[in-house]
Amino acid sequence: MGISIKNTGKAVPKLVVKNDDLNRFVETDNDWIVARTGITERRIATSESGLDLAVSAAKLALDGENYDDIGLVIVATVTPDKLVPSMGALVKRELGLANAVAFDISTACSGFIYGIWIAEALIKNGMVDKVNGVSTNTINKALIIGVERLSRIVDWTDRSTCILFGDGAGAALLENNPQEKGILSSFVKNYDDTTNSLTCGMEFSKTPFTDDSLDNPEKQSLSMHGSQVFKFAVNAIGEVMEKSLELAGLTADDIAYYVPHQANLRIILSAAKKFKQPIEKFQISLNETGNVSAASVPMALYDIIDTGKIKKGDKIMLMGFGGGLSAGAVIFEM
Ligand code: COA
């Protein structure tokens, strides 16, 4: 049985915010941002909801498909439009995916990798091709979406974080197809964030029953200890790359292209160096998108497929790392 990535999609908001535009809010400059991160611009949602972006990306991934064949929708996000209903439920309703089970997952920038890992397990166990518990042979596809409007949780007065993030969505359509090799390995891992290096609190209702200290204890915007997260990222990406190669019985040279999470060019360069791979094998989209958390990997996957350079049979590695702390990698054959 092969679980292939059949198609992808991507959607970005219209507004392009260049590094120099950020000078209006914080003391920074283009040269510093480019040198320390590789980012030159990002997209920020002004009129687009997360659902708009998710649905646009999903429609591209579903181009030419019978929507009734979709048995599963997983949306990875830390910035849903609302808590209830889930983004997955909203996408299912908006697209009319009658046979899909839909839900959200929250594993920050590794979200899309975790989504594939979950979908692979569910498809392999025959859980996706069912309507009301009864097996069908046609409902054999899963839609995995990463969508973020990080601009809503960024602290726009903090120059060490607000320069890094952007908004957007990416989607991938997985298909259970015995003719394809598809996913060769998937591996995820959690690491305890003992120093709270990457956090974002949220607002809760005050209740007449609880102690005040339980309410809103944390800053309700993104807070990051950059250098700690940087060190974690460099180690974690190496570990998940190594483990996914081992599980697939491959070496780094066997991988035609790498699609890493788009957080910082220096993190990607360190992975290329560690595995003695040319940087040309790594998709770099972050210069135009910044870090879009769970949407980064599927957006970058769309970008590399869009170049037309991937050939049938090429092996591709997707790598994610981020808040939680969390990390993971997936190797698949095109
Ligand atoms: N513009 C100009 N100067 C800035 C700046 C900005 N936007 N942000 C920080 N600086 C300054 C700092 O104030 C500091 O100045 P000081 O030495 O006078 O105190 C200096 O630049 C170095 O700051 P530092 O935080 O040590 O920089 P860095 O080299 O670690 O780069 C990050 C900062 C955030 C780019 C980097 O740590 C990083 O990418 N971390 C990982 C982030 C990540 O991947 N997060 C998501 C995980 S999914």
C-alpha cells in the first residue's frame, strides 16, 4: 500500500510587507533582518480570514477531484479563526466534503508534519475509507492543511519576533494508491520546553469561582527566546532528518530535495552542512513568506513542485520543528 502526496495548494494574503515597512513600528533595518534570517518580506492578512486562505489552498490541492472521495481533513494551526467550530469543520462545511471527518491539531511549526503522520496512520489502519463505520473502496483521500494568521498573535512592539512571521496557507492531498510508493517514512518527536522558550498565552473569561492567579497568567502574544529556540531547531532538525532516513533505509544523498520549515535561512544552512548536502537541494521560500508556522512546509512544498524540477520517482524530505517543543520529518517518493 502506498500513501502518496497527489497534489498541493497554497494561498497567501494580498498585502506584501517588506522589511523596511517594519521600521514604522520597531527599530530595525533590512540588512539586519536579511543577514540574521534570510527574510526580505512576508504576507499579512488584512481582509482574508484563515478560512479564506485554507479554502483557497485546499481548492488548488483538490483540483479535478471528486470531493466525495475525501475521508479526512486535518488542519494544523495555532491561529484558528475561532476555537469552535474547528478550522477543519469550517473547511469541510465550506467545501461540502460530505464524507470527511475533520479536526484541528496544534503543534506549532511542526503541525503539517504531525498532520501527515496522523493521516498516514489512519489511512493505513483503514479508518479513512468509511462512511458511518462501513468500508468503501472509494473514500481514499485525506486533505492536510497548514494555515496561520500569525500577525494576530505577534507582538508588534517586539523587534526580535515581529520581523520573523507572516500569514498564509498550504495544503496537500494524500491518496491511498497501491500503484505508488508514496510515504517511505514519517517520524515525530516532542521535546519538553523546560525554559518556556516559545509561548503564547490566550485570553479566558473571568469566572466567579476561580482564584485570580489562574486567570490570564501569560502574555497573550508570541514570546520567544530566539537563541534558545535557534539551538533547539538546529539540533532537532538534525535528529528528525537522521531518524527518518534510518526508518526509510536511505542516506541523505538519496534525497532529491529537502523541504524544511521556513524559520531562518541559517537553520537550513546548518542542516545542509551537517548532512553534506548542497544548499540547492533545499527549498527556500522564507525570503518571501517569513515563518508561517504550520503553513510553512506545505507552502514551500507547493513552491518546489511549482518550479517543475521534481521528477517522478524523486525522494523528497519534509522537515518541521517548533513550539511545544516539537519536530518531525516525512520522506516520500513523488
Ligand atoms: N533589528 C535589529 N536588531 C535586532 C533585531 C531587529 N529586528 N532583533 C534583535 N536585534 C538585536 C538584539 O537587540 C541584539 O542586540 P544587542 O546585542 O545589542 O543586545 C542583537 O540584535 C542580537 O540579538 P539576538 O537575539 O542574539 O540575535 P540572533 O542572532 O539570535 O537572531 C533570531 C535572532 C530571532 C533571528 C534568531 O535567534 C532565530 O532565528 N531564532 C530561531 C527563531 C525560530 O526559528 N523561531 C521559530 C521556531 S519555529
